[in-house]
Amino acid sequence: MRRPYPLSLRTVAALLALLPLITGCEQVAELLELPNPSRDAARLESEGRAIGSACRHAGRSLEDCYTLNGSAEKAAVFAGWRDMNDYMMEHKLEVVPSRLTPDAVRATEHLATSAAATASSAGTAKPAP
């Protein structure tokens, strides 16, 4: 019966050299900009919950929240709205209504689009204030 060969120095060195590549798969995927469906789904879920919570805190109905945020997942929006409703009832918090008027919203959108147009024409993309 043969005895198994002991690991040679080359084998150990090769395994140690490959160790960072094996443990850093997520970082390599990010560098290569590979899609990650689970990360994207988690991001959409958390955004929907945040939108629902904000709508409930502002005193908006669930239907208004769906209408104002058509791109958000409805189930996540509802979950966030329900969680905030439970929290507000438990702690006896009052609704904080929005102080923005439709004219102020339009002015803010106009400033953001004009800033984006200016940045794109200058060749540098700057985020809107």
C-alpha cells in the first residue's frame, strides 16, 4: 500500500497564491461590473420600504404613495408603510405633512435639470444639488 505524497512547497505556494482570488470573488465581480441579481433585489426592496415609510410618516395614503412612486415595488412600499404605521401607533407619533408646494417641486426639478444640462455640456457630470 502506497503512502500519500506530502504536499510539496510548490503546491503550498500555488494554493497560497490562489487564496486571494478565491476569497475575493465578490470584489472581482464588482471590478468586472458583473450583474448581481440578489444585490439589486435587496436594494429595490430597501428603497421600496423607505418610500413606504416616508409616505406614511408624511400622512399620505397608500394609493397616493403607489401613484407618486410608480417604479417602486408595491409589496416593498406596502411593507414599509405598514411598519411605519405600526411604529407611529406604538409611539403615538403624529403625521409630519410635507411643506413643499407643487410650485416649489417644479422649481426644484427645473433647477436639477438645468444643472444637469450645464454639467453635460461642460463635459463633466456633476450631481444635482
